[in-house]
Amino acid sequence: MAKTKVPTNKEVIAQLVTWAENTQSEIEKLTTAVSELSKTVETLIFVNQTKASIASGLIGPIGRNIRIPKAKPMPVELEEKLSHWLSGAQEGGVLLVYTDGSVTCQGLPEQTSGSAAVLYHKDLMTVSSIRTKGGTNNVGELVGLFTAFMLVTDYVKSLSEEDVSLLREIVIVSDSQYAINSTLGTYNGTLNRQFIENNRLCLKKLKQDIGLPITITWVRGHAGNPLNTIADFYAGRAALGEATLIYGISRSLHETPFDFLNRIASSIDVIDNGLVKIDPEVNDVTTE
């Protein structure tokens, strides 16, 4: 009978080390796979819960139920400028537009960006929003500016000669420095070139057609500015497929412009689709 070779202690230890290394490698692969699956499941659960909450009216745009860290205060100089422009818009000399972008289902095949522009002029507010399938948040911000350019063009055409003669400046406000700098040409990234070039061409044409100074400036997002809040809301709704055109929102006679915008911002869950108006006798929002 042939003798069975008995491995030496050194050989046994080497085999055990190899087995342990292979096992560890498989465990790491399995752990990574479980982690990625967990992230996907959590994302799907969040998206479905958010859609359900929006459908039931519990929250506004996607992410509204997430705690957002308290934003740093705006620079005093910029706050004063925004206040000055708001007063100018109420008087009719400034056409004031706030824009914002949003994205839903980020990283998934259903990813969609939403964009909104909110125009305020002489106690009237107009909202326009659109969606871009496959768009990122930056795309949403860029298209938000594009939406503002189109909205300004259409709005000015609808004004009387008297109202046009009062206009002295157009101010467009975004909370995305990326979108602003890309559109103005102070930043030239390699991504989203089609959207960037489109914005630059539209801005150039708007300047030629309107013949007024156009200022594009930044505001800190999610910091309590009512027009930014309204733009954020409708950008989020657009990302979920609810693009909107709302016009003719008017200020009650006894409200200051800031009170009016704050009331709209706090009541945006009931402002949706169609003509929205303010009853001058009742401090409430109604929809036809």
C-alpha cells in the first residue's frame, strides 16, 4: 500500500492562509454587492414615498421632507440690492425673475430635471416651469435661466406701451452660481455645453430685442427668500412631470409686496395648474 504524504506544518499553514485570503475576498465582494443593493432599495423607497407624499399633498417638491441645515445669512449688500429690486418691480420699473432647478430619481433610468421661473412685476406674478428627461440638477438650473429668458420675452410683448416705457431694468436671480457663470461666460466647463451655448444665444437675443440692461445675480437657496421658495417648489413639481404655467397672481390691496410673496410661498401647496388669483377682499388663495 502506497504511503499517504502527510503535509508539513508549513504547507498546512500556507494552505490555510490561501483559503483565508480567498474567503476574505469573497466576503468583501459580497459586502459591496449588498451595500449597493441597499442603496438602490433605499433610493427607490425614498422616491416612492416622496411621490406618494406629493400625491397626498403632504409635501411639496422632492426632498422637501429632508432636514436642510440652516443656511448662512446673505451678504448685507446683496440683501439690500434684492430689496431694492423688489421695490422696483412693485413700482413697475424692474422686471424681477427668480429661477431654480431640481432633479428627481437621480442616478436611476427615470432621472428627470425640473426648471422654473417666477416673474414678479407690478403686483402680478407669473410662473412657468418645464422638465428635461435625463437632466441633472445643473441642467435644471441652466434650463431655469432659459425659462426666464423665454418668460421675459413673452411678458414684455404682452405689456402696454405705457408699462414698457416704465421699464428700466430686468433682473434675473438664480441660486446656482454654476448656471450663472456658465451662462455669462465666466466659467467654461466641458459638461452641458448644448444647454450653456443655448443660454448664451438666448441672452444675447433678449438683450437685442428688449434693449434694456439685464442683470443676472445670485441668491442663497433655501434661506427664506419667498420668490426663491416659490421657484424651488415649481422646479420640484416639474421634475415630477407637473410642468405649469400660472399667470395673473395679484397682490391684495392691504398687503405689502413682501407680505404678498411670503403668503404665496407659505401657501404653494394649494397653488397649482390653471389661473390662480387673490381675492382682494379675502386674504386667501383661490384657484379656477
